[in-house]
Amino acid sequence: MNAASDLLRQEHRQIESQLDGLRDALVNLPAPRMAEVRTHFAAIRTLAALHFRKEEEIFYPSVRGFDPKLLAEMDEQHEESRVAERDLEALLARLSDAPSERDLTELHRLGLMFEDLVQTHILAEEDRLLPWADRTLRSEEQQTLAIRMDRLKT
Ligand SMILES: [Fe+2]
Ligand SMILES: [Fe+2]
């Protein structure tokens, strides 16, 4: 029925499970949870990189014409997530596994901001983009988009 939207929803659940892990590790800092922060962050980066490409290269272009303003907002949220991801990546790269109090505060702030941006974006898609795509795209279009997105592996 809504194969493409459902594929994206399913990937959202995978990303969210890692976001929960990241948040949990961040709020239970200091030090012992550093390894978990790194693991969840790496998993989110991998999942989100491919997920964003599926959306930007395949799903968004197919629906952009129907609501350019909403799609521009989605693009902007992707960009904000990427900026936060790069900042968090840079911070984690220079942190040891026993960071200073000051670095932990920064990690806490940046990590939760990143988590919030990605979660907010997922909700925006699920509340505003996907239900509308479900109503607008024909079943065969959903199917074709799902197959194309599924082919995108790296
Ligand atoms: Fe997205
Ligand atoms: Fe998404």
C-alpha cells in the first residue's frame, strides 16, 4: 500500500532506538558511559547517512512539487542535523575516555541538541510529510519508490 512511506517509518524506528540509547548514555555521564555514547552516535551516523540519501535523492524529489515549502523545511532540518552531527563528531574525536568536567558539559549540551534535532525531524516527517504522501501517492508509485530506495545501499 504505502511501501515507500513505510520503509522510511521503519528506518525511523531503528534510528530512534539508537537515539534513545544515546540520550540514556548522555544523561548518565560522566565517564563510564563514554563508550556507549560513541557506539550509539556511530550507529546513528551510519543509519542516518543512508536514510537521508534515500529521502534526498529519491523520496523528496518525487513529492517536492506538491508542497515545495514543506520540503524546503525538511531540507533545512537535514542540514541542521548534519551541522550538529559534525560538531559532535569533532568534539568526540578530541575527547579521551575520561574527559574534563568542562568537556562533559559540552558533550552533554551538543549530544542532546543533536538527539533533539534528529528526533524533531523524524516527528515532522511522520506528522506532516508521510501521512500526506500516503494520501497523495498512488500505490504503484509508493512501490516504485520503495524499490529504488531499497537499492541504495552505500
Ligand atoms: Fe528526513
Ligand atoms: Fe526520515
